[in-house]
Amino acid sequence: MDMTEQTIMNGESVSRLRIFFKYLWEYFMLTLGAAIAAIAIEEFLVPCTILDGGLVGISIMINHLTKIRLSILTLVLNIPFLLVGVKVLGKKFLFKAGYSMLVFSAFLEVFASLENMTEEYLLAVCFGGMLLGIGVGLVISFGGCLDGTETVAILLNRKFDLPVGRTVLIFNVLIYTAAGFLFGFDIAMYSLLTYYITSKVLDFVDNGMDQAKAAMIITNGGKKIADMIYREMGRTVTIMEGEGLISGKKDVLYCVLNRLEVYELKKLIKSADASAFIAINEVSEIIGNHIKKKGKRELTFNE
């Protein structure tokens, strides 16, 4: 074996090792995020009957009414939504979201047997909301998901043009309204305040709570990356010509997507062009039509 072959083999080994540690780090952070979220739920929110949004909030209500273990409820209720998420976000989503939900459920079971941190409502709202925002933010930042309602919201967006953020908000308003009738409207208002704190902390952790994101990509392989984004993510891309002061002619891509897709977009672009420049910004409002793929057809929608 000559020196060139040995160098190539060493380079491949280092590359595989880097990929291994990258995935190890990602799943460690998913585990940490799920653990923090479970602490927030079991040690702060559940003792005061304060609800999170989505399926976790529904699980807490059922838990209080039937005494079925919260860990079992969150896992069982999320399974159908996880399967829907495979169709919406792909198989990669299945592994990370499934792992996150399974670990979250396991930690709920672990923390359920520990002494509650507090039964003071104000402390539960503030600290529970902050910890939940940190935990959920970490999970989302590394490509996972703890609540399946967002995947359904994305599916409804793709089929019926319903805005994702508004759909999730409607789900949660219905949950908190039901909580008001079941447990009293004080509990509903505490839960709504917790949800607000959680969303603001998540906004800080995940660098943007808004569903709509705009990505600008500067690359030499614009057509190739645009085709990959359309094929793998179902998002169309606007391709423009640009010129760098030093780098010369470049392709400039512009793409609008939701925050759950940002992680996948960054991975896709890095695999196609490691030197590409990516800027991701919040989009406060979209006016007009945006095109994205629906099966083998194209669907026009208003985000």
C-alpha cells in the first residue's frame, strides 16, 4: 500500500469518526432536552395541574381524570402523529422524533417518583415554563420533536393551506378552554401564561419561534442544491445571480420554510457544498403565493 492510499484511508477513517461523534452529540442533546422538559412537566406543572400545549397538555388532563401514568399517555398519544410525521417530514424525522418522544416518556416515569419541586403556582408557572422552553428548544434545535401536533399542523398546511402557527394556536386554545371547564379557569389562565413563557424561552434557545423562516444560500452549485431542496424537502427555491466582491459570480438561492425544516436544510446544503454561505432569518408575514411540492403535483399555498 503506497502513501497515497494510506492517506486516503486515514482521511476516510477520520471522516467516519467525525460523523459518529456528530451523531453522538446530537442524540446526547436530544436526551438532555427531553430530560429537562420531563423535569418541567413532572416536577413543576403536574403537581399544580398546569397544562402544557398540544398532546402533552391532553395527556396531563387525562392523567388527572383517570390516573393513567403520564409517561404511557404521552407515548401512546404521540404514536399516530409520529407516523403522520414520517409522511410529512421524512424517515429522518421518524428516528429523531421517535427517540426524543421515547426518552421523554422514560424520564417522565423516572421523575414521577421524585418529590415535587414546588406546589406554588407562580413558581411552577415561571420555572416550569422556562425549563420546558429550554428542553423543547434543545430537542427542536437538534432535529427532534416531543409533541406530534406540529406535524399535523404542517400536514394541514400542505393539504388545505392552513397556516402552521395558527393551527397550533387553535389546538392549544381548545385544550386550555377544555381545561377551564374541567379544572377551573384559574388553571386555564396559569396554563396559558406558562405556554407564553415557554414559547419565549424556546424562541431564545431555538433562535426563532416563528414557524416561517427565510433561507438565503450563496453557492457555486445553485441548480444542484435547488433540485435537492425540492426533491428532499418539497420546497421550491428562487434562483438569482450574484457577484461577490472577491469570490466573483455566485448563485443566490432564496427559500421559505418552517422552523422544523431548518435543521434538515442546513444538513442538506452542507452535504452538497460545504463552502456555501447560509443566512436564515425570521419571516413575520408572507403576502402572496408560495409553491411547494405535494406528491407529484405542486400546491400553491399562503403560509
